[in-house]
Amino acid sequence: MPISGCIAGRRRHAAAITTAVICSTLFTGPDLAPAAAPSPSVPAPQLDWSPCVQGSRFDCATTKVPLDYRSPGRRTIELAVVKRKATGPGRRIGTLFFNPGGPGGPGTVQMPELYEFFPRQIRERFDIVSWDPRGVGNSTAVNCFDSPEDADAWRSGKPAGFPVGEQQRTTWINAYKDLARRCRQRDPELLRHVSTADTARDLELRQAVGDPQLSYLGISYGSFLGATYANLFPGKVRAMTLDSNIDPPAWTNHASHSAPRLPIFLRMGSDLGAAATLD
């Protein structure tokens, strides 16, 4: 695409986000998650904001949430959160929660990196908040190795780049089976609760900023996360923009426990779309 086309596309994209979020337009699809099962009451998370580093325009906080929302009185985990205050506080509407995708994109890194790309009207009228989802980054993270040396040894045990030939493919497959075994051994309870449904419930961080309903922007995997929240808590959504959408049935392997689980890009037909574009 020519450079001018990219700029024009970005302007249209920014205008769409501004309209959707400020004007409270809600986009939802068919049910993507089961109805929220009754669960014990969970107190609102607490956020004690302070500058991320001295003189920073961004504020950081760490809060605790239940590992298992069905048993909130048991183990808790930490979520690392970042905020940029609205630049026009007299016109402030509320808080916009942002998930950059992944899954597992560390919002405490990517939101500050992308902040200048948010439309000016959004920056003026919303505090923008993001977080490192459970299991990654500065939140309670899945750690599959005892030491950095163990991690380096695992990386060096398989061919670099893309595996070519049967021998390299076998080495890669065995390496990732070993990785899965290591992760399960270290913290199986945490792994069981690193899920989209659990992360959607973490979005009740909304309560900690005092918003009665959620305003949300989710990109790529963040679109599936937002749709899951909307289906779990349909009465708690104020406005939601879902961009670069993941196909929910493809993401969930069409709810099959027996069909082969191809990589997500093959399940979504990205290979066919790329081939059509190149052709």
C-alpha cells in the first residue's frame, strides 16, 4: 500500500475509534462465552497509583485479584496496571481500557508505546488504562524454568529459525512437549486459570477506577477478549471497539475436543488470505 494510503487508513481508523468510544456505540456478535455462572462476591480491586518512573506522564499500580473467581478467598495473583490521565480533565468522560492483543501482549509496555496513536479526542476525554494480563509480564507470570541458564539451555537445544526437514521438525516438537511439561510442573494451578474467561473477569478493574460500565478497545486477540467480557457481563458495557477481529469459532477450534488443533492462523484461513493478496 502506498504511504499516503497508510496515512489515510490510519486517519479513518482513528475516526472510527473516536466515534465508537465517545458516542457509546456497542458492537457485539453472537454469544461467544457461556452465561456468567453465579460466583461469590469479589471485592473491587484497589489501585494505588504513582508515577511509573520519576517524572513520567504514566502512572503505574499493582493490584491483587483472585486466581479462581469461584473461590475468591483462596489464592490471589497480582496484575500490573498502567494509566495515562485524560489531557483535558474538564471534558473527561471516564476510563478507556485497552488490550493490544497477543494473547499476552504486555499492556504496561505497549500502551505507552502506542499512546500517541490514540486519537486526540480520546486522549483528551479518557484516562487510558492497560495491564499485563495474568500469566505474563509484570503480572503474576507463568515461569517454566528454574533459572535464566535453564531457559537458555532449552532455547539452544532446538534449531534456530524455522525447522526444515523431518529431523528438525521432530526436535522442535519434542522441545515444545518438554516446555509444556516444565510449565505444568512448576505451577499447574496458575496455568489452569490463564484463560480468556479469567482475563475477562480481571477487566472488572473497571470497578477500581469508579466506572459503572466498561469502555474498551481491543485489538486482534483483544477483540475476542472484549467479546467474551460483553457476553459474560452484557449489562456492564458502555462502549466497545473491537478491531482486527479474531474469528471466535476458529479461535476455539469450533468447540471440538477431538478435531486436530491446527495453528490459529491456519484455522482462520490467514494462509489463504495471504496467498490471495500476493496473487
